[in-house]
Amino acid sequence: MAKLSDLLTAEDLVQLTGLPLFARTVMEGFSTGLHASPHKGSSVEFRQHRPYVQGDEIKRLDWKIFGRSDRFYIREFDEETNLRATILLDSSGSMAYRGTKGTIKYEHARKLAAALAYVLTGQQDAVGLVTFDDKLRDFIPCRTKTSHLHHILDTLQRSQPGGETSLATVLKNLASRLKRRGLLMLISDCFDDAERLLQAVGVLRKQGHEIIVFQLWDRDELDFPFSRWARFENMEKTDDALLLDPAAIRQRYLQVLKTFREDLVEGLRRHHADLVPIITDEPLTEAVKAYLALRMRQ
Amino acid sequence: MSFLNPILLAGLAAFLIPLIIHLLNKRKVVTVRWGPMHLLHEALRQKKRNVKVEQKLLLAVRISIPILLALCLALPVLSALSQLPGFDKTSLLVLLDNSFSMRAPGTGGTPRDKARNDLRQTLAGLSRGSDASVILAGAPARRLLPQTTTDLESLPTRLENEPSLSGPLALQDAFQLAQAELPKMATAAREVLVVSDFKWSDWRHLSEGGTLPALEGLLKQEHPPLVTFLRAPSDTESNLAVVSVEPSAFVVARGQAIALRARIQNHGPRAYQDVAVHLEANGARMRSTRVSIAPNSESVLTLSHTLDTAGDQAVTVRVEGDSLPDDNAFSVIIPVREQVNCLLVRGKSRSGPLEGATDFLEIALTPHQSAATTLKDVIRTGVVEHQSIRDKSFEGSEVAILANVERLNDRQVQELEEFVQRGGGLVIFAGPDMDLRWYQEKLYNKGKGLLPCSFNGFGHVDEGQTPARILNQRHTHPAITYFNDARGMRLQDAAFTHWLKFDKIEGEARPILNLDRGDALMVEKPLGKGRVIAVASTANAQWSNLPLQPAFVPLMQRVVTYLATQNAAPQSQLCGSVLRASLGTQQAKSNYELKDPASQVKELTPRADRDGVIFVDYADTLVPGIYELKAKDSPGAEVRRFAFNLNPDESNLDPMPEEAIRTMAQRLGATYAASQDEYARLDRTRRHGAEAWQPLLFALIIFLFAEVFLQQRISRA
């Protein structure tokens, strides 16, 4: 059985312990916790009145208002529930990139996934894990038990990157499988068609999911530091290669990269989703902490 | 197109370097397994076409840079361009050393031949439309052609006829001619080429720090010409030369023996043993002797000969045995006369023997007659008291001598002046009876009279003091040069106790002899066609013991014969100087024939100068030897002879070391070329190189900027 220390160092664990994770929107949960539930029920915290529509339970009618105004209103209450967070780990071939400094993107992604799972489990939230390339590979539903964390870590330990990316397809499939609303944490380099990806994100958002995208970068992909002639081979397709002088194309590449990132940020903002860039040569926990601090301020 | 440094064209291969780097870069590709390929595709899609074109352009620029650099360094010459009218025209002014040392034989010919060939090549290398001029720099400097010419092929032909027999280089005169010539030349690209054998004797002055003002002036012009020294070398260093022949007398009587002192110089390290020396009279060999001369030394030998025919006789001393024969002979003209008449005018008579003012003079001028020997004196003297001078007293005399004459009357003075004006010679000895005031007023007459200078009292030596002596110095006056030779008699033995102090020696007057007390002893002044010599002492033993000295005889003989022959042909002249013969009124009626040393006859027509003197002249006297002048179509007419000799300074063939020439050239602002090849290289670089490599260099700079620009542009792509 995999242990947390296989993926995270003791220092990481010290820094991650006690980090609260807040969901910005109401979560559908099955136990009372820190997060507000979208289910309106018999909680003590009144939420609102709304007009009765056919199909509403009769027991939730507010008879006092009917007595005063001769109209039917339903009385709604907020209910605190725990968080259902699903970590979506992109395991496509592009995540296997080993940078010129020796770091492997997928290693970093696995650490991030482990760190998130550890933090969420620690605050009694339900955590699930999905690994995928152009299709779903592993699907671990959300649970709150501590033993469930080991199951997740096991799966992470076993998973290897490979295959093509088709984020949009995977997210649409996922939409049909996730019955209850929750927090989706996508760990991916997002090397897919941005438009289709955003469409899929839109679908998930309509289902009430909150989405955080941890976009993973190697420093090479951001700086394009190559100077000698190079043959660039696609990590996901065997028949795609380019022989070129990197120095000659660098400026244009950086321009295209900038546009790609800006489009993605803008599209996700439209869908009220967050994008957190993670760079493999930066400390993992620092990135997570910085993001959580941002969420708490919001 | 040709190249001045073709070896540097090998640098063209450097164009392979960027090409190889490019190919190696493409070959040594690294493989990168890459994730965001869609970003690379997008980047390439946007800039693919431009980048490829620019990369190829950059490669072409990088290949071109070493090619342009190699071409620049190889100094291309666009010869095709220079053929076009108006391109690459040059004005070349040649200062050619035509001193006779250029005739010295050597391996590969004489310097004269080499210089001529070098010039032929240089002129052939000039482009069409160029002009050239040649100044012959040997003394006297002159132009080869009266004006510059664009007919460059004619110059070498003209130089063929130039014998190169001139005297030492007259550089100052030659550069002055160059200064006058350069502004007349057609193009602004002017070049002065000095071609010489660079002998020490010609260049020592400049090599040892002397200046050449005419060259400095030339280089200070607004557009100074390029000046190059080109050497035409000779490997001959040994040379024998007869440097002078000095006759014992200016004039001899017919049948009188004359001694000829010949100096034969051995220039160079070779010793000459038993070299034959010949004495020739009017071209016929009279006698021969032999002489041995050590290296770098001189031999003096005396030959005597008796001339039996009156008139101007030519005597030549000739030496045999070396490879440069031009300076092996030296000729002089000896005037042979029946006699020279000298009138002695004495002052107050003394009764005792040898106390008369002219007694010593009579003995000195007619020693054989005085000694009652059978030998013949050339001078015949006549003695008169000064009161006895009448009209035409001087007729028939060539020289008159006044000795201690108190004063003359006006008529006598006029008679005397006319005598000197006609060409007579006058010697005035001082004496105690002289009326100094009269001499000052009438004979000096503020410089217009007969006396060469004024008086400023008497000089004397007190009792017990050392007597005054004749200053021991090198004499230059032809009447006195005889006493320069230490083996001759000593004038310095004469002791003077009294003398006249001469003053105001100015104008044409010049001292001939000086006393060691700072006063002049003899002063000479030309007057009309004649000359006057004033002597500060007496002609007898009253004031000095000079008349008692043996030297008094040759001194007076030489002074008198010098004055008697002053209008005769010079003993010898330097080649290149003008032959001029004065003619009497009767002689002017017919034309004259001049036979030169090569026996070629030229016809000369008498002319008259501004003073009405009739003369013939002839300037082409470069060939050394005897020139004979006689009236045309007159078989029995008198033959007048003229001797022309080469300047003995040119006989020393000791060459300057190359380094010394180079240093001198650098100091004078000129460039030195040791050979025609070196000069041609210099010339090509200066005339053509700049025009071809400058555009290439400009293109190279543009390409370097283009490379940087493209590199930046591609990296931004």
C-alpha cells in the first residue's frame, strides 16, 4: 500500500497540515461540515421565501404567509454540509515531459494531487480521484474515510502518463457520471483545443460544479530556451515532428503561448472557474497555499 | 580584374565556414519530446514563410562576408575600368640622374640602361591619357623635352640618345624645375619619380641631414605629389680616374717645356699595378709611362712636354685599365705664344743694385734671360719711368705693372684705363713713394676707378715683433692654386714688416692672398675685359722679403700669365657647360666649324651680344674631350681648341647603403623603392588599389550591418 511519504516530503506535509479549503459556492454534501449545502431543508438558518410551484412538498409551505396574503410560499433554509471534491489528473503523454532541469511534469502533478487529497481529507471532506488521457482511466468516487486517502494515493502511485489528450471529451463524459455537485480540481497542462475545453467546462458549471484548473507548466514550455537546431517530436502522436531552428521561432512561440494562456484565463473567468498556473521548478506547497489564500479572501 | 595580393584570395575559402556551421547545426540536431506541439505549429504557421526566406538571406549574407573580406585584402585592380577614358590617369614627372656614374658597367647592364628599362616599364604601365615629363638631374639640370607629353612611347626613345655624361646631381635645381613643371601637368594625380644610382658623392649632403628646400616646397603644395626614390644600382665599385691635370704655366712660349702634374685617383678596393699612362698632344700620343696605385688612394705624376706650334694646344693625360673609360682621360688647353709682353712702370729710381722698384720683377719674369741661360722666357719685359708714359705706351703689351709709382697725370690714367678696358692686365704694387690721397681720389674714385679697393693707412710690425706672414690657407684663385701643393714652394716663408691696409673690398673685388694679421695682401677686380690686381707690399725688398723668396718667381710668372691669358680659352671646362669663343671683328664675317671629340662637325654662325662682342657658342658639350673650332672654308685658318672634362666627383662609385637611402627618403617625405618591381607594387597600390577595395569595404560594412539586422529580425520572428 502506498504511503503519503512516497509522494510528499515531510516538509510538504508540515506545510500542508491545517490548510483550510473553502468552497466558494454551496456544496452538496452528506455530512455537516464547514461548507454550506445547496440542499434546502430543515436547517436552522433561513434562506428565503419563494412562490410555490407544482411538485414542491406541501410540508414546506409557510402557512403564516398564506394566512396573511392568501398566497402559497415555500420557506427555504440553508443547510451546512461537507465538500465533495474530485481531483481530475491528466495522465496524457504530454504530462510525461522531462524538462532540461530534470523535473518531470507528471511527478509534480501527482504530488499536487496527493497534497490536495491530503488537505481535503484532513478537514473531513469527501475526496475522489479521476485519472484520464483521452478517456477515463481510474474513477474513485468521493469518500471521507482516511483509508480512502490511501486508496487514492495507491492509484496515483500506479498511474503512468501516456496516450493522447482529449480534455473536452473526458470532461463531458465526467459530467454524466458525477451525479452530485461538487468541486472539480483539474490538474492538467490543458494542451487541448481551448474552445472545446471551455465548452466542456461550461457544461460542468451548468451542473453546479465549481471548477479549479491547476495548469501545469515546465519552465522550458514557458521560456523556450533551446538554441540549437532541434527535432521536436510530439509526445502524444508518433507521426508529428518538426525540425527547426528554435532561436528563429522563439519570439513567435512565446507570442502564441501568451495568447493561448490569456484565452484560457479569460474563458475560465467567463465560466466563473479559477485557473492556477503551477510551474514545476516552483515549490508545490507554496503554489497551493497561495491559491488557498486567494480563495479565502474571495 | 587583377589582384595585387592574389595569395590572399585563398581567404575566399572562408565562405565555407558559415556554410559548414549551418550544415553542422542542421545535422547535429537534438531531439526534444515536446508537449505543446499545437503552439509550435501555430507559431510556424504564422511566420513560416518569412523566417525561411530570411534564414536563407542570412546564410547568404554570412557566406558573403568572408568573400568580401578576402577580396578586400587581395586588393583587386579593376583594369578594365582604368582603360575607360578619364579613369586612372596619372601625371608622372621623372627626375633622372644622368650623371656619368650612371654609365658604370655592372651585372645586367649599366644603371643608365636599368633606369631606362625601368622607365620604359613604368611608362608602359600608365593608363591612356596620362602625361609625363623627364628632368635630367645631372648638372646642369634640364628638361629632356621642352614640355610634358602624352606620347609616352616617345620618352624611352628620346632617352636612348641621352648619353648620361652630366656632372653630379643638381638636386636643388632639378626640384626647382619640377616645381615649375608640375602645375603644367594634366592630372591632379601627380607623382615625382627620382631615379638614381644613389652614390655617396651625390647624396652624402642629404643623407647627413642636409636640406633640399625645393623638395620641401614641393611637398608643401596644396596637393603635393607622391615622391618616390627608385634605385638603379650598379655593382661596380672600382674605378680609376684622372681627376686633374695642372700645367706648370698658364701660357708657354713656343719650344718651351711645360710640366703637367696629373692626379690619378683609384676609387675602390682594388689595387692597380703598372697601369699605362699616356700623354697626348692634340690627340696624338707623345709618350707613355706606368704607375701603380694602391686601393682608395691617389697617385700624382708629373709629365713634361714641349709644344712647338703656337696657338691653343690640347694636352691629354690618359690612363688605361678599368671598365669605366669615360673618366680615364683629362685634357687641358695650353696657350702657346711666341711671347707675353709685360710693361713695368717704376716709381722713383734708386741707384743701388736691386733697389729699383722693378728690379726684382724683371728677374722674376725673365729668369732665364737674367741668368743668361739658353732657355727661353715666355715673358718679355719692358721698363719705363712713370713720367715717360705717353700715348700708346701700352700698345703691344698684355700686362702692365706699376711699382711704387707716386702718381700719374690724368692723361696717363685715362691711357691706363683704356688699356685695361680693352682686356689688358694691370698689377699695382705699393711703395713708400705713393701719394695715397691721389690714389684714393683718382685711381679708386669711389669704386669706379682702376684700384680694386680703398686704403686705410699702413700696417707695420714694430721692432722685436714677429713679422707678418701670408695666411696659410687653401687657395682658390687660379694664379695661386699652384701653391696649394705642399711639395711646391712656400709662400709662407715671406716676412712682411710694412704693408698697405686695404679697405672696402666690395663689389666684384676679391682678395687673392691674405696676411695673418687680417689684412689682404693681393686684391683683384675685373674691369671691362681686363683685370687689375693690387698688392699691399712693395715689388722690392723694402717692405718684405717676398721678392727674395724663390716662390716670388712662379708667383709673379703666374700672376702675369694669368692676366695675359684671361681672355683666352679656359684651360678646361666641365662637360655640359657652354662653349663660347669670342671673335674679332674680322673673324665675324665667316661661319665656323666645330669638330667634337667624336669627330662630328657642327656649323656655327657668329652672333653679337648686347655689348657688341662677336662670339660663337655651342651648348652640347656633354662628351668629354677636345673640341676644335675653325673658320669654315679657310684651310689655313687658326684652330682654336677647347677641353671639356667630366666632373671628377662622379668618378667615385661608392654606393649608399640601402638602409641609409630608405632613412633619407623617409626624412625627406619620399618613399624608397629598391627595384622596379617594388616601385611597381607601390605604384599599383597607390594608384589602383584604393579605387577597387574601397567599394568592397563599403559593401562589407553594409553586409555586417545586414547580418546583425537579419539575426535580430529572425530571432524576433
